[in-house]
Amino acid sequence: MLRPPAAPRRSLAPSSFLRALRCLHARLLASGLLHAPSHLHPTLRLIHLYTLAHDLPAAALLFHSNPCPVAATSLVAAHAAAGRLPAAVSFFDAVPPARRDTVLHNAVISAYARASRAAPAVAVFRSLLASGFLRPDDYSFTALLSAAAHLPNLSVRHCAQLRCSVLKSGAGSALSVCNALIALYMKCDAPGATRDARKLLDEMPAKDELTWTTMVVGYVRRGDICAARSIFEEVDGKFDVVWNAMISGYVQSGLVEEAFELFRRMVLGRVPLDEFTFTSVLSACANAGFFVLGKSVHGLIIRLQPDFVPEAALPVNNALVTLYSKGGKIAVAKRIFDSMKSKDVVSWNTILSGYVESNCLDKAVEVFKEMPYKNELSWMVMVSGYVHGGHAEDALKLFNWMRAEDVKPCDYTYAGAIAACGELGALKHGKQLHGHLVQLGFEGSNSAGNALITMYAKCGAVKEVHLVFLVMPNVDSVSWNAMISALGQHGHGREALDLFDQMVAEGMYPDRISYLTVLTACNHAGLVDEGFHYFEFMKREFGIIPGEDHYARLIDLLGRAGRIGEARDLIKTIPFEPTPSIWEAILSGCRTNGDMELGAYAADQLFKMTPQHDGTYILLSNTYSAAGRWVDAARVRKLMRDRGVKKEPGCSWIEVGNKVHVFLVGDTKHPEAHEVYHFLEMVGAKMRKLGYLPDTKVVLHDMEPHQKEHILFAHSERLAVGFGLIKLPPGATVTVLKNLKICADCHAAIMFMSKAVGREIVVRDVRRFHHFKDGECSCGNYW
């Protein structure tokens, strides 16, 4: 299991600048020049230099020996920049009101503005006006307006009042004040604010890049990209900041082509390109899948060789790592990452995500181990990577370690852990995580809610699925898809279709996944005509082009319904070469319908495409065996052995007492195997009285009938069900999960078993759920 790396030790040695400063301080003390009323300048300079060296305690010590407004101003600004607002205000308070000047007031107003504290900033400004001997200047109004932008319920009336104060003071012509006013208007969400900002812009005698940038960014924030572009086109001058703001606006709005066209204009117009330009364009190309365009931008960077300082090069390199990771070139991404002179947590998370998305989980684990620092996103990516990589148990272990390290998981991390519970069928653990979500206030999260729907569905808890869906405050297309999929998996095909129709009626736009879940629901319920209807509806009404997965579902639906001829005809209409999933659906249909010729042809195609996939050999061998062609079946099994292809062993598992118990075929290693076999023999006698007869035809081996019966008796799902019936409280539902498809005899046996013991039994196999109760199954014997 992963272990946290040792934290890097920070050097406690002071910088050479700070050492020299302390030597100078000592000499001044020895000379007696410090603290003398006639020699204030050396003290003030020392305070200023200590703030530059970030030795704020030394600067504060000098200040307290002589609290003058000049020194207080330096300390207010330094502490505010360091995020220490209470300390910054304390230096302002330490200066007697009679000694405070306008500059000191401006510094503390700016400190409040930096901390988004509007009300205290206004109070300090009022104290400046009330002093009787001080007057606000341009900087006072600039700082006040910056702070006022954070007023709750900011209205146009507030903006107008502040503008009147500016005009009365005579500061209305100052460029910095006008820029602050425009920023105030653009941050006001009330109707008419942008109109007043536009009017003020037209009245300004002079404008700079901040003016234009503020307007462009303001319109982008409101989602009015057209107005932002209109302002941009008025700019007279090659202000790279304005160009960057416009490109960033296009990127945020998903208009990648427009962003790249603007970038091309920048290059042709010789507008200066900086790290913000390259980062925006590279990120846009990565997110939109424009890998070739992104590579051309990388080529331009190499050709221009911009002299970035390390801090500026960092975001560009991070964007390049993202680009190549998402473009499927993870090796190139790693080379760029390794060549970076400086890295931050974003860099490490980017390469970590790249390995996870490239299904290189082992490499991702190595990176995670090497990371010198991790944040919440690092853990979330790794938990999600384990889940999608089929390592749900490791995902839960990592999640528990994360909490043990006192890192608070976000709703997305909880969603990953809940998904892991769904994969494992760990219903109790999933319910515990659901409780944590409610305690932490994450119950309104869509990602967590959608994960809960899927988890409860995979654990067979249909009632909980309905409840979660009903109480979600905001359902999105993922929520609807998950709910439709849950109904389909559990045999409620008609309800799934009704829910899809309700989704469309409520104005929710279905996507390709929506139709995939609908076709799957039709498949499980045998609704062939309805499947064709929604397949055509998808193309006709919503313009969604069917993919290979849609065709595979439809072909599987036809094959299972005995309409293999129509499936053969459908293949001829597919506008692309059939993929392995399509040929596998054909082969499965031939197994059901006994079409040996088409089945053999489908298998040949699969052998060429996926020669190491065990399912093809097993399906073809079973098809021959079912037809009594034992020689052909043996030939396929020999071919499988010769090619080194191994069959995935069947196993079933059940959660009892917060522990998952796993059973294999003919399992004798489980500590309570003997008790399970004895129980199944007793129940088997009752089942035979109810009419159960073993279906030995499903044992596709050439052997005696009694040998076949023994094999069927020891199937893993039957052992897991028997264990659950013994260990779970009377009346409790027995839920078993299986990694392969349940065989026909076990399906029939568990139906009789549910009637013999008077219990509900739920089995989740690789395809769907089976709810057995009173001798019947929710699938209606169609699976």
C-alpha cells in the first residue's frame, strides 16, 4: 500500500540580503544613530528594508520604539500583502489619530480591499473625512472603490453615490479612479450597471490597458462574449493584456476556434506574447482535443524561445504536460515534466492525471509516491484512478488513508469512494459514506448524488436509488442516465422508457449515453420494437449519430430475441467497419440461435481484432458444444491454450458482517464451505419436491450426467447464496455479485431456492440484476 513520503525540510538559514541587513542594523545601533529624534530616516529605511526581506517581526520591533505614520504605512502594506490583516490594522491603530496622514489611511483602506472587507474600509475612509485636517486623494478613492466592489447586494445606486463623491472631490479626471469606477460598475450584477460603465468609458479623456481589460473581463464574467469582443475591437494599441483577456474569455466560453483565431492575429500583428497567452491557448487546445493546433503552438514557443523567468515558465509547462497527456502522448508529457526547472502541486497533479487517464496506473502510483506535496486534488485523482482501473478495494484503502492523514475529502473524492463501494457491492460501507456526505453538507452535490444512484443500483438497493434521485436538488443528464440505467439493469424496462420520456418532456436534452442506457433497458426486457423506435428517434429528433456501442446493443437485442437474420442485415447498413463489440454481439446471438456459419465468421473477425480476449474462444466453444460438435469445441479450446489465452475464473462474493466473502467454483477453501454444502443439500431436497430438475445441458463438456450435476451444484453463485442464507438474519435479502454471466441452471435453481426458503435473493452478474422472489425472477426468464 502507498505510504506518505517524508516532508522536505526547509532551510532555516537567512538569506545573504537579510544577513547583511542585520549587520547594518547592528552597526547603526552601535553608532547611536537609531531612535534619535534627529535621525529618524535610518530607522524608517531599516523598517522598509526588513519588510522587503520579509522579516516582519524585526520591522515591527523597530516601529514600536517610535510609532510614526511613515513606518506604520510600510508595515500595514507588508502585513496586508502577507495576508495578516489584524496585524496590519494594529499598526494603524498604534499611531495617534492626530499623527495619521492620508497615505496611512490609504494603506489601511487598501488592506481591507485586498481582504474583500468593504464595511471596515468605508469606516476608515469616513474617519479620514472626519479628521478635519486631511483630504482624500486619488489613491484614497481608488482604494475605496476597490473595497466597495465587495459590498453585499451592490446596486447601481451605490455605484452612483460613490461616483458623485468622486466628482465632488475633483478626483473624477484621475485615470486610476475612473478605472476603479468602471471595475465597480462591471462587478455590479444589477441591470443597467454595464450601461453606466459604458457611458463612463465614453466620457473618459484617456484610457489605458487596464481600462480596456476591465471592460472585456467584466463582459466575459457576465457571459456576454459579443459585447466583450465589441469593446476589444475599439482598443487602439497593442495591449497584450487586453488580447489575453479576450482569448481567455473565448476559452471560458468554450469558443476555442475563436480563441485560436485571435491568437493567430496576435502573432501576425506582432502583439507581444507572454506566459498568459500561451497558457490560455494551450489549455484551450488540450480541453477541446485540438492536439495538432496545440503542437503548433508548442512549435512556436520553441522557435521564439521566450525568455520566461521560472515563475512564468511554470504555467506554460503545466499546460504543455496537459496537452500531451490528453493527446495520448504521455511519454512526451513525462519528458516535459522531467525537464521542468521548477514544479508546483499543479505540475505533479497534471502528470498524475495524465497517467491515470492513459490507464498507466502503475506509473500513476509511482508519481503519487514521489510527490513532495499533495493537495485534495491529488488524492481525488488517485482514488478515481483506482476505481476506473478496476482496483476498487485499493481505492477504499487510499480513501481511508487520506482521512487518517487528516486531509478532508471533497464531494468528488467521496464520489470516487462511493463508486468503489458499488463495484465491490459493499452496501453497508456505501451507506456509511452516504451518512458522511449528509453530515458534511455534500448531499446537494451532483457528483456525489450520481455516484450514490449508481452505487445503490449496483448493490441491488432499488428503493434507495429512487429515494436518492427524488431528493436530489438539481438533477442533470448524468442523474437521469444513472436512474434509467438502474431501472434497466433491474429488469424494469418499461419504467426506464417512461422515465426517459419524462426526461425529454421536462426539457432535459438527452445525449448519446442516454440512448445507450435506453437501448440497454430494451435489451434486458426484450423490447425489440421499442429499441428500434428509440434508435431511429435518436438520429431523427436529436441528430445523435449512433456509435459502435449503440449498434452493438441493437444487434444484441435482435440476437437475443431470435432475430439473427435482421442482425445480419443491420451489419450491412453500419456506416463504418464493424468493431469487436459488434462482432461479439453477433457471436452471442449465434450462440443463442445456433447459427454456426455466421458464428464462426464472427469469431474469425474477433480472432483478428482481439486475439487475446478469452470471451471469443469461450463463446465459440460453447456454441459448438451446444450443437454437440465436441471435436470443434475441443479444437477451439486447444487454440486458446496454444495462444496462451486464459479463461477468467468465475467467482461470486457476498457482504456479511462488514466483510466480503468470495467463493470460487467447487470452493473448499472457505472456512465454512462444509456447512454451506450441507445446507445446499438440505435445500436441494425441498427444491426437487417443488419441481426443480438440474439442467445438465448447460455443462458444455462431454461427461456423464451425474458428473454434470455435481459441477452445477458447486457453482460459485450457488455457494455464495447458500452462505448468505445461513449467515444473514431471517428475512434479510441475500445479495450476491458474480463476475460472469449466471448460468441457466443456477438461474432456475435460485428461483426454486427463493420459494423453498421464503427469502428474496438478488444476484448481480456481469450483465444485469436478477431479483428472485417466490419462485420467480424480475427478468421474466429473459436474459
